[in-house]
Amino acid sequence: MVAVKADIDKRLARGVLYEEAAKAAAGHIDPTWVKPIEQLSEAATGKSLTHIAFLGTAVLAKCVDPSIDVFAVKKSAGPGAYSARGLCHGVLVPNAPELDINLGVSGREPLNNQPYFRIERLTREAPVRSTTRGVLNLLCDILDRLQDSSEEQARQALRAFIDVRRRHGTRYSRSIDDRLSISLGDLTNAVETLVEQNSEGGRRAQAVVAALMDVFAGQERVDARRVNDPSRTIPADVNVRRAGGEGWERAFEVRDKPVSREDLYVLASKCAGSDVDEAVMVAIAPSPPIKLLEEAKAWSADRGVTLTVFSDWSSLIEQSLHWSPSSTLAAASQLPARIEQRLIDAEVSEEALTLWRALLGQSDQEG
């Protein structure tokens, strides 16, 4: 029977992360580690940015247990293997924002993306696009060196990783006040313009829906999936937990293209299987014929799920603000800042943030 490592001690890993972050800030950095990590950071773009998060995870794991296999992705990978996904999700992702470490990607589970979603152990033959093969090789070069490193050398690598990633990535800051007086009509027009100008792969629309749910339920109850994130842990794009914390109250699938009959049944089926009370399709495009929609609603109701379809921003915004525990105008005043934050979380373009602020008359403030 092949021996595998126990899970990395997450409390210990968090302590190491903060300790080495403090040393990095004090300038205790080995330039021989900085150079290759800088090269990887410069080369990684788009989907290959996931490699940044994997490197940070591997380095942190090596600091905690020098005997681990730094190429391991899953505990089933063989001797020295551990769950990279568990360490990344449990330690690196939640603590990186406070330490100002840019992981390249902002999803809660970066290693749910390709190629890490399917492989047990990273190799130079991992399934990546030919255009990103060079990035993979740079990563593997660093991991080769890390594999033979001592704990102290691994800690030097971690300090270098922290130093480099603190200097990389686009950094946005909030500029819109938490409350901004605005009429419902102006707010709706601003949202429509924001989304219609450029969907950015659905990021803008999803950010708006997540912000609406922030205002309705509170940020702590809202879980928004990163666009194109293959995570199977949440039922839809934007999800609201029940007030008690157990299960899902509402699940929103966000589309900026026409929705088919099949799309409705797939959403309803997923929600029924995940014990979701209400399934909501946000389709800012021509909606399905009334007959098909009524059939889908009846099918969903038979399985204990209420199905709702919104095909325009005005109806969705008014309904969401009506759900809010505060008055409609009070809830509307919170929405501009929440949309701004959700746009930042979704890693939209700088143009999107500039446009959103301009639409609200905030373009003269710092971004």
C-alpha cells in the first residue's frame, strides 16, 4: 500500500505564512529565489495565472513539512503527497488579502481550475495550452529546486514569493462611499449601461447580481462563484445561504445570452439536488416562451424548487431591493459601493471600474 502524507497542519501553516511575511517586509529576501519567481510572474497571464497559486501552496507546504512532494496536487499522488487544494483553500486564499499577496487568481479554490482540477501530480507533460507550455516549464524549474530544499531554504523561497507577489497584479481600491444617494431609475440606467457596454465574459453581470444579494442578505451569506470556475461545491453562479447557515435559500444563474428550455431544467435540477429553496435565472436577453417557462416552473415545483426568471435589470433590481430588510431607497444607496467591490472581486477591467464610477458621478475621486 502506497503511503501518503497526512494533511498539512493548517494552523501551523498559517503561522509560518505570517512569520515569513513579516520577514519579507523587513527585507530578509534571497535574490536567487526572487529572480525565477519574478520570471514566472511576468510570463503568467490569463488562465496560466493558476500556476502562481499552486507555487505559493507548494512552497508553504514545503516550509511546514520538508518531506512533502512539491509536485503533488492530491493526496493520492504517491509518497509524500498531500492535498494542495486543501492547503490553498484553507490557508493561502483566506489570508493572502490581509498580507497583500496577489495569488494571480481570486477564486476561493484556485486549484479547481485546469490543469489541477483533473491531475494528481504536476509534470511538464500536464495538459496545458501550447502557448502556456513555457510558463509550465518555468514553474517546474522552480519546483525542481524546491523539491531538494531544506526547511530554511523553503522559507527563503516563501519570503521571495511573498515579496514578488506583493508587487504584482492590478490593485484596485474602493472609491465609492458605502452609501450614495441615488434614484432607482438612475441606478438601473447605470447598471444597464455598465453591462451592455462589455460583458467581460459575464463578469459584470455576475458582479451586479452578487452585489444585489449582498444588500439583501449581507455579504457573509453570499457565495459568488468565479466566472468559469468549475467548482462543484456551490449550485450556481451566485448563491445565498439560509439565515441559519445551513443550505441554500436562493441560487442565481447569470446569463447575458438567450436561455433555452434545457438551461431552465438544468438549473432547477441542480437546485433540487442541492436542497435549494429558490432557483433564479437572470437572463438579460430574450427569455423562453411563456409556455416553456410555465412547464419548467411546474416541473421545478414538483421537486420542491421555486423557479423564477428575470429578463431585465429593472425588475431584478426592484425585486431585490424589495427583499432587503431596509427601505428601498436605503437599500439602493448601498448598492453602488457593493457593485464596485464585486467588480473588483471579479477582476474586471480597469475600464469597467472607471465607467461605473463615471456613471455615478464619482470619476473625480481616486480609483
